[in-house]
Amino acid sequence: MSSLFQIGVDECRGLLPVVKVIRRGVFPLFQIGIPILLIILGTIDLGKAVISSDDKEVKASQNRLIKRFIYAAAVFFVVTFVTVVMNIVAQGEDENTDTDTTSWRDCWNQAK
């Protein structure tokens, strides 16, 4: 049956509510919340070091803040990277197998 006739069909085979929670709740929390938390914690650490007026501690806090910025950027792009890789895998489906790798992509897109 062509995809034109399957409009409204649950591509997730009953798991659409779970996929929606992951797509709308878990991923944004992971992609946005964790980087913001890392940056805030790094800023607080740097502020404490500046207030203490210890040059060695300020330098260490600056290094930690830079590392946290890098970690925040990495966490932010992990979700995008995984989505791109999974779409590439779905497009490269092997025609000799019985697995339907495009159905999970359709399910993911339906969960928007």
C-alpha cells in the first residue's frame, strides 16, 4: 500500500505516545537543559574563584568553564548528529533484507 493511503496510520505500531514524549520532552531537555546547566555551574564556579581573589583558583576555574562550554556544545549537537546518522541509515536500507528501516523514520517524523 502506498504511503498516500496510509495517512493517519500509526507508523509507530502503538508506540506513538512514547515516541512523542521522547521527541518533545526528553530530547529538548537533553539538548537545551543540560548545556544551560553546565554553563550556569561554570559561571558560578568562576564567580566564586574571582571573589576569593586566588589567582591559581581563578585560572583553574577558567579552564573548567572552557571545558564546560565544550561539553555543552557537544551535548547540544549530539541529538542532531544522531538524527542525521539515523536518517542516513534509513536511506541506505538493504533491499535484500526484510527489515523496514523507513518505518521508524516515519514514526519519528509523525511524533513532531
